[in-house]
Amino acid sequence: MRVRRCLALAFSVAVVTGAAGPAAAAAPETAWRLASIPQNKATSNLWDVAAVDGRNAWAVGFEGYHPDQPDTTGTPMMLRWNGFRWSRTSLPVVQGPVYFQRVAASSAKDVWVTGAPRSQDGNVTLVWRYNGRAWTAVPYPPGATPGTLSIRDLSVVDGHAWLVGHHGNAPVFHEWTGTSWQEHQPPAECVTGGGFLNFCTINTVKAFAPDDVWAAGNGMWNGFAGPLLFHWNGTSWRAVDIGLNQQQVTVQSLDGASSRDIWAVADGGGMGSANVVVRGDGTTWQTVSGLNTPATPGVAVGANGTPWVIGRIPAASFSSYGPAGWTTTLAPSPSGLFGTNYNAIAAVPGTNRLIAVGAADVPGTSPLLVQAVIAEYSTR
């Protein structure tokens, strides 16, 4: 496992006015704070978070991993929010060292988690589902044996789960229809043809309805190279050009209240200062400029329409967008730790509360260990 190390540099609160796309709701006074979470064993890291209401949220990752023993250490970690506190909760039955990668939920009785074994030859994806009482393994044939299949994200709506990623140069769109997995063909642009090597990568997915699903990443074919969105209408996937041809960035995350108000963040993988934020109504897309955070792994949109974007460089931050432009706030970091990174952010439906998860470096450890953290936002 590669542990990313980011020194906590001096990073003051800044307000930047960007070229406005469609007006977003004003961001309320920021109130980010660290959440109290159960004691866990370093190295621990939370990779993803999902919330369905003010009393049900899940954060997933791993703990007890040691870089000197990569194939034999590490156990899955899952925390649950009940409206008052974070606590450990029941886990799926797993075999051997496993870590959780993604979590998504449509209700407190429909929660999905993906994971992978620590020791593997290629990429193996494991899937579990929670029905409000117990976890069950969901057979996932495309990832049941070692291979080059890489699953990057998960989204759930109305009993349908979507897994997206790539298999070599080809994008992967797998839908759980309620009884089985169905693999859908990628858009024609993503298929090699005419002697030109076409490819599309998928990093993130957001399902609003079984026939209204958005995914994002980037693509390249004759005449085009840049960030892309992809839309599922219940019948087929189509590639959506958001007007950023030849931009060397890829969409890392997207979120929104519906297809009529989607926010997507793209970056160059933390290399250089490339960063793009796009907002759209499902038909037209506008770049919202002014955000200068080279690594943007996550975006979440609160009930008031305010988007929040995770930043990593030069230090962990959260940025919100309002009529005055972008407001960037230093993210909270645990006392005595440094180099905090947040991996994912989620909005709590029906509220303006947000949850971000990640880890902070533990000083004085060699090899470097990290400790899981959760930050929460609520209006004052």
C-alpha cells in the first residue's frame, strides 16, 4: 500500500472569486470539526463514506495494516453514525486480510460495500449487501478471480447497484438489477476502431434513478482527449462532451441533487496546478473557475445546493462555492498528527451536514503509519 504523505504547510483561509457558472446558494458560515471515533489500530485509513439521513451513515476502510507486512496484515474497518456518535458496527464475514474500498446506500436497509483482499495477483473485487439486519456476500463473477479488472466506484439507487471502473483500456459498467449482475456496453467512442487506440477511464458514478445514472473520468479517441461524463438512460450509455477537449485532467468525483444540477471536479492527479470544476443541468455545462487545489478527490452537494470540494495541496482543505466565489478553509487535523488527507466526502440528505473521511500521518513512525480521521460540517 502506498501511503501518501502531505506536510501540513502554512495555509491561511482564503476567499477567491471565480468566473460564475449558474448561481449557487450562499455557503453558510463554515463549522468543520473533528469527530470523535472509536479507538483503532494504526495503520488505519477511511476510504469512503455514505449517508442516507441524519441517523444513518457509514464510513469504511481498514486498520491494523503494517507496511512491512503488506500481505498478512490489515483488517476491514467500518464505523456507523446513529445520529449521536460514531461506533463500530457489524461486519460482513471475510476470509483473510481484507480492506473495504467503497460504500453506498439508498436507505438504512440497502447498504453496499466493496472490498479487496490484501494479498492478490491482479485486481479482485468483493461485494457485500446489508438489508438492515445482516450482511450477505453478493457474488461478483467479473471480479471473482485475479485479473486486470479495476473497480473504482459504487452507487446505489432503488435496489440497483452500479460498479464502474476499467478493464485494460475499456470502461466497465456493471449493474445489479435486483437478481443478477448485468454488464452494459460502453459508448461507441470508447471502443477501439479505425486503427486508433481509443480508451475511456471511469473514476466515479452517481445514480439518481435506475434510468438516470452519471459516471465520469476521461477519454481519448481521434480528435478528442480530455475529461468526460457518461450518462445511462436505462437503455444505453453515451459519452457527454463537457467542452474541455485537450484538457489533460480527469474527473475524480461528481455529485448533485439531481441530473438538473450536477457538480464534477477534475484534476491532473496532483501533478501541477491543473484543476477544473464543472457544473451542469444535464444538457449544458459551464466551467466554474477560481479553485486552485491541484488534487481534488471528492465533491459533495448539501441540501442547500452548496458544493464542497476536498483539496489536498498544499494542505488538506474544504472549499465551498457561493455568489462571491470559492471559500477555502483549512481542514481540521488531529492534535499531535500531521499530513492529514481526506479521501471522500458525503452530504447528509435533507440537511446541510457533511462528512469527510481520511487519515493523518503518525509522527515518529518508520515506515510511516497513518491514523483514521473523520471531519464533520454543520451550520452554526
